[in-house]
Amino acid sequence: MATTFDPFRDIDRLLGGALRNPASAAMPMDLYRKGEQFVAHVDMPGVDPGTIDVDVEDRTLTIRAERTQDLDEQVQWLTHERPSGTFARQVTLGYGVALDEIEAEYRDGVLTLTIPVAEEAKPRKISVSHTGKQEVLEGSAS
């Protein structure tokens, strides 16, 4: 009986999968602030755009998507590293963002979320008024 040697599987088994973070491996994300908005880029290659769902509930942004594999039953896997199924990622949003103005765009396997800073959270200048010296009233005690 012949045994198959798969060096990638064996290396992964030796390392115990330490190089992978299962929570975010399927949907890695970059998040940054640019001016008056936050921008998130979420990698979602091979995802059917019709399955992408983005919602906000109680300051938690949830992203869900599905990646399916259409392979027949005669396939013999040599390496199977690309996950399939339904994936979800959650991000807790702070109080300084405009939840009702979030925009989402999916292009070239990347979901881009634009999250504007709320008006009340934007820094603003407060003018200081001043008056001249007050005159001492006649007849007042000195």
C-alpha cells in the first residue's frame, strides 16, 4: 500500500497550525482613519457578492458572506487550504461614528466599508468672547 507524502500538511501538523488565526483567517481586514472617516478593507476573494450581508446592531458591525466550492465527488484533495462555507466578522464601533451613513462596496474580492465620523464627534473651534474693562460706578464704595 502506497502512502502519500504531503510536505505542506506535515509542516502544518508539526507547527500545530500556529501560523493561522482561525477567527480572521478567512476575512483579513485593514482598518484606518483617513480625515473624517474610517475605512475598512476586508479581503473576501471568491465570495458570491449576492451573499454579502453587512449590518449594524447595538454598535456592533457584522459582516457575513459565503464562499462555495463547486467540485464533483471524484476530486481527490492533495491540499485543501481555501476555506468554504459561511464566514462572519464582527467589529465593535465607538460612539463617534455616523452609523446611518456607512457605505459598502465590493470590488475585486475586497469589501470596502466607509464609516464617517459623526458630526458631534468632530473637533471644532470655540470662539472666546471678551469685553473691555468694566468702569467703576460713581457712588460705589471703594
